[in-house]
Amino acid sequence: MYKKTDKQFTFETDILSKGIYINDPATNPEAPPIYMTSAFNVEDLDDLQARYDAHGFCYNRNRNPNRNALIELMTYAENGEASIACSSGMAAISTVVFSAVKQGDHIVSDMTLYGETIDIFTKVLSQYGVEVTFVDFTDLEQIKAAIQSNTKLLYTETVSNPMITVVDLAAVAHIAHKHNAILVVDNTFMTCALCRPIDFGADIVVNSLTKFANGHSDSVCGSATGRAELIKNAHNLQVLLGTQADPFSSWLVQRGIRTIELRVPKQSTNASALAHALAKSPYVLKVNHPSLEDHPQHELAKKQFKGFGGMLSIELPDNREKMNKFMRALSFAHYAMTLGGYRTTLAYPVMSSHYDVPREERLKIGITDGLLRISCGIENTDDLVNDFLNALEQAYK
Ligand SMILES: *Cc1c(COP(=O)(O)O)cnc(C)c1O
């Protein structure tokens, strides 16, 4: 209804109106209504058949206008052919992976993934006869060496948690396609505003829309976007598993995404400013952010991303009492078990994402007892930097 033209504009402009197709001439609302309904009325059997044929609305688990709106928006935003919208990021990841592999298949996975994704691979897929090999995806030789004749899927994230390393997506896609495997990339940390993995050859991109995409920390949702035939398989499985996004979350998240071009680039510049300021602090042992010239993939990040992203991590001296003092001394940056919201938040990987990982193993990937992960919000840059510098001074001086 809102579409006045089919003309293409820039991402900044088109992200405001994609996926709004509510057809209600009687009221013609400026914002889309929420379709809180489990089913849709059918006139007669011909109408029912017509709805089947046109992928129309019958039952909420199959289709809902708000979910469809989010699907259209994500397909545009990630530059794919089709999408599914799911009840969480984990719902999107599990639906996509389960739909793409079967017993006897092999997956080559990045070793530093979101914790629950690793659990899906090691604790769930292993029970269904799918084998997974974990390697360091910043080392292409390790990926090549791990490929087997039954490798069907390569899995990575645009930026890893919590060490903030960057994977060369085009090179990994090339390896996958040479061996007739598909590449699945989790783009949660960068979002479509900074990187579109499909443009680098990814076959499916998954997103926890809970994080930067929605940006308001008020909803749990996920999506997968990619080639039409792969997404069709995922959708067919989703209808059976019931991993669909509900109408209200779909509505909230499409609303959040409308302002992604105002939020995520700001979060990204805030993170770069904070990273550079903390790198100079005598109290911070190490800063991990791709904007820093000494980051191992700084040049790659410059080429692959439109900004360096809102996530960074810092290593403080391993002293629980002083870390507590530092956290309490922050005025507005605060601890929260999420990321990507409009306010700056902290997380402690040792007691969250990597709580179950044995100490020696996490030390090997650099997750020391002093590591804090920071998700930057949209605060004034000077306020943000000063909040950290003041709190460090109070705790460690
Ligand atoms: C949070 C997160 C997920 C899982 O998303 P949920 O919406 O919490 O299910 C997956 N991948 C990454 C990188 C995440 O940060």
C-alpha cells in the first residue's frame, strides 16, 4: 500500500519501506497493524485452494502478515532470494542446519562460535549421525585440511565472540563451493548495515534479530536468508518444528530495523573510539577490535565491512575485586546478558558464553579471567569514553 514506486533507492531509504505491503484501503494506516490471529477465515473450498496455490494466509504456523513483512524486509536487507523468520536466533540456526544436513554428513565449523551453536553441533547433531570438525576459520589452510568427501556445510560468524576476529568470507565461500558444500554465516554482530555475507558468496546468512538488528532489547527473534531452494527446505521444516516468529515479535523487530542505519554505524564509531581510547589506558592489558591497526584482520575488516562493528573486548588485570569495583564505578554502561541494544552493555565471557568451557581451553583462545566484552550503544561518544576512563581510574589507580 505504501509503495508509490518500484524505483530503487539507497539502502538508507529503501530499508524504511521494504516489507510494508499491508493492503487495507479502508483505513490505510501509516504503521502496519499487528495480526494477532491464529488463523484466517476462508470463504469456501475454492478460496481455500486459491490460498494454498498463492501461499496465502490460512494458519499462523505457516504464514502471518507480520512475519511475511519481516521476511520481505530481511530478504531485501541481506540481499538474498528468500528468508524465514524464527522465534529466536537459535531457532533460525537450528532450523537451517537441520534442513541442510542428514545422517552421514559432515560439517566444518569455526571453533569460536556463539556457545549454543557449538552445543547444537556437539550435543544434538552428533545424536543424529552428523559429524562436525572444528577449526580456526581465520586460517584457510585449516579449513581446507578439514574438508572430507561427505562435507556438506561450512559454518562461521562474520565476527567471532568474544575475541572479535574476522573471517575472510569470500575465501571461505570459494573453498565451500569448490567442494559442493554450502556456506552458512551468522551475521548477528555486524548486521546488514555493515556487511552482507551473501555478497561475498555465502549461501545462507542467519541473524539473531534479538541483538543489533532490533536494537531495543525488547524482543527475541531470528532469521535466515539465502538461496530460494535452501530457504524453501528450511521453511518446510520450520512448519513441522514450529520455530516461526510470532506476530508481535515480527512487528517489533521490523520496527526496530527501520532505524538500523542510524543506530549500527553510530554503535560502530562509538566502539572504534572506545577501543582507541582504552588501547592507550595504562590499566587495560589488551583491546580486541578490528578498528585497531594491530588487530590481525584490520585490513580484511576494512575491505569487508562498512564499519568495524559495535562489539569489542578488553583484558583487565585478573583481579576479581578490582573488576567488581570497575563495574560498579561505571555510570551508565552496565552488565546485561545480551548485546546490540541502544545502551552500552558489558558481559563476562568466563561466566556467560564460555561458562562450560574448561579453563585451559578458553585460555588457548584468549579468554582470560580478566576479559570483558563490550557492546556499544548510541550514547554521546565522549560521555561513553569518559565513563570507562573514569571507572578504570577509580578501580585501578
Ligand atoms: C545471541 C546470538 C545467537 C542466538 O540468538 P538468540 O536470539 O538468543 O536465540 C546466535 N548467534 C550470535 C552471534 C548471537 O550473539
